[in-house]
Amino acid sequence: MRILAIETSCDETGVAIVEDGRRIRSNVIASQAAHQATGGIVPEVAAREHLRAMDPVTQQALRDAGMQLTDIDVIAATVGPGLVGALLVGANYGRGLALAAGLPFVGVNHLEGHVYANWLYETEEVPAEPELPAIVLVVSGAHSDLVLMEAHRRFRLLGRTIDDAAGEAFDKVARLLGLGFPGGPEIERVAKDGNPDAHPLPKAWLADRYDFSFSGLKTATLRLVRSLEEQGAVPVADVAASFQKAITGALAEKVARAAAEHGVRSVMLGGGVAANLALRAEIARRTGQPLRVPPPRLCTDNGAMVGAAAFFSLRHRTEEVPSHHVRSSMPLA
Ligand code: KG4
Ligand code: ZN
């Protein structure tokens, strides 16, 4: 089954063609540069940029795969969670395309997309599927969810952030340090030259729960930067490395505890922050189970993950298959 899948929930216009939920035939991503000037995403600007990119990106995805619309079996698009104006562009475009081509349309939950990115591959060789049950950590600019995946499309939410999402914390600290947007890759880049033990920061430990809290860490980092400023120049690399150590430590510790408590067969990561190599290393160090993480390009928003999730949502249809209406919030579990 060939699915043409569309992702427009935030600031990436993604269109991909995925075969049988796993094999990527093409995966085109247009990132919106317009947000760098504002250091954050303006929803109206995001929607307008999606509108501009939607058709050329779709044509490119078909060309890259060497296919035409007549080679496609299903059209899928993210219908939530995300920015409503942005979601509407991709979902309406996808529905229009499906109608014109006489194909079925499937609405996809963006968070399911981040999970199912772990099923994708681009090589000739077919990698084994992740083993279930699994603990999944979905960490993005808007979400930090710790989930028990019992079976395909059966998710149980164990914990989530009670304030900022992990990616949001990376973005805010990056801005504080005068780094670019999005902040996660910037922090990771400068942290390579820093000492992670230079400035111990609180881990924000909600000790007996699986929930996360990152606003305390963010405030502590702000206070640290202000006091360093008073003493002279801020050692940006050391602060970035110390912050990265604190946040990845908090995430990894709960992932490891949940994996042990639920006796799972694998651990999976998803979402933009999962691209962070320090986070992957820390989780790999603390867990005994096989760790699956998509390549960085498939951790951040893309169409291929939507194609994978669409395939498994058709195969394991449940009551909660997302409707055609876009929604800003939509739980995974
Ligand atoms: O999944 P995603 O592309 O979009 C959302 O659904 O939100 O995630 C974007 C988030 C941003 O906050 C970005 O700073 C963060 O993922 N991110 C990273 C890295 N790459 C992207 N955070 C830490 N380290 C990275 N290498
Ligand atoms: Zn995302």
C-alpha cells in the first residue's frame, strides 16, 4: 500500500510517500525560515508559508519517488495536535487531493506519527520492527510524554510535562544564551565544547511520579546566566552543556525507571528533542532494553512519520481513528 502523507502541524511542510507503513520512497521537508527573525513561531505566518509550499513540496515528493498520483492508494494528513491554521492547510489540501483522485483520506495524530517514525527505513535491507510492549518518550517543541505502548495503537500515558515541553525549554534557554532558533540543535552544537559539570543545575525531580517539570530548571538557568553576567562574560558552552546534562538526566532517569517497572521489550524515542545525541546516549546508558531512535531527520516533523502512522491506523483500526476535523489538542493515550 502506497500512502502519500502530509505534515503541516507546526513550521515544517512535509510530504512523503511511504510503502506498507515502513519503506520511505520519498520524503520532502520544507522548513520555514520565516520564524528565525521572530525567534518563535507566529501561527498566521506558519499557515501562510504552508499554503505557499504545499503544492511544490507535493510535486517534489511524487517526482523523487518516480510516481504519479495514479500510483498512490491512500492520502493521509496530520489532523492534530498542532496549530489549527497550519493543520487546516495540509488537511484540506490532502482531502482535496483524495477527492480529485478518488482515493481514501486518513487523518493522523501527529504524536502517533512521532512514535511510528521508529518503523521507517530507507535502505534496501529491511530492519526488524521494534518489539512491543515498549516505553516511548515523545519529546518535541510542544510535548513531553512518557508512554507505555502495549500493542499497536494501544497507548497508556504514564507521565507528561506539567509546565514547559522539553523542546520549549531548549528553545528558551537557547534564546537566553543568544543562540538561534530552533534552540535544541544550537544548544547541542555549542555544548560539545562545554563542561557539563561546570554549573550543576537542579533536575526538577517530581520524585515519585512519571511527570516532568522543566520550568524550575529554566528559571535556575536564567538566574545562573544573570549572575555570570555580573561576574563578566557568560561561558555559553559550559552553561549549554550543564543545562543539557540536567534536562537529559531527568528524562533518561524516568524512561529507565518506567522501562524496568513495566518489563518492556524495547525503548523508543520520538519528536525533535530525540535528535539530541546526549539524550540518546544517556538513555542507552541507563536502560537495559534495546533502544530505538529514528535518524535525526525523522525525529523532527516530517511527512514520512505520518505515512507510517496512517498505515498502522488502517491496519489496527480502533474507535479512536482521528476524524477529518483538525484539533489543536489530541491525546495519544
Ligand atoms: O517534533 P518537532 O520537530 O516539532 C514539534 O512537534 O514540536 O520538535 C521541535 C523541537 C524544537 O523545540 C527543537 O528545539 C527541538 O525539537 N530539537 C532539539 C534538537 N533538534 C530539535 N532539541 C534538542 N536537541 C536537538 N538536537
Ligand atoms: Zn512534532
